[in-house]
Amino acid sequence: MAEHHFHLKAHWPGLRNDVGEIETGSLKTKVSIPPEMDGPGIGTNPDEMLLGAAATCFIITLAAMMERSKLEKVDLYMESEGIVDVTNSVITYKKIIHRPTIVLKQGATERDEAMALKLAHKAEASCMISRAVKGNVEIELQAAILK
């Protein structure tokens, strides 16, 4: 069994509404609480980073599955949305919506389109981050297939 270890360094010199820094691999950025939660909104924040982890994991998994299935694509792009609920001062990461657009080659068949949609759903269920948050954060898929 192979294990991969990832490391992150964090520094938070101030109080709640101050700014900290994180560094991991090739990512080095400032972090703070977003303005929607009455923070300074400098750099990124945990909400955006969880959304980024879920989105990049999904799109890379989908691209790999398409490659293994020999399903040719012209392009693959996506928008994702994270929904955080604040009720009675309890902050809950409620939902992530992925909206991938898979552009298949001209002349792609209905079977190719069905395969692309099937792989999108499979990628969402198989992605390591989706599996990590399962049961805590709902993940919705709204895929579009174009030719």
C-alpha cells in the first residue's frame, strides 16, 4: 500500500480578523476570514480552499477517466459553487455544486455523450475529496455536454 504525505505550514500572528499565511508545495498565500463573514477578505479562506480542492479533484479525476475510456474531448472546463450556511452562529459548509462542461469532438455520437455524462457522475463519486466530505457536505453535479 502506498501512502502519500502532504504538509502545510500555517502562521497566524493576530486575532480573528487579522491575516495569516499558509504554505504547501507550490502554494503560498495569505489567508483570512472572508468579508461575507465579517472578515478582512485578504488572500483566500478555508471555504474557497475546500471548494478548490473539491473542484480540482473532480476535474482531474474526470479527465483521467475520459482518457482511460478513450473518450476524446476538445475541452473540459467547469464552474463550481460552495454554499455555506450560518444559522444561529453555527457555520456549516452545506453544499458544493460542480457545473462541468465537456466539449466532445465534432461528430461525437449519442453513445459518446452518454459515456461523458456517466463518467462525470462516476468521477464525482470517485474523487478523493468528494469521498472525504461525503455525509457532511452535499455535492451536486450539473454537467453539460457540447459538441
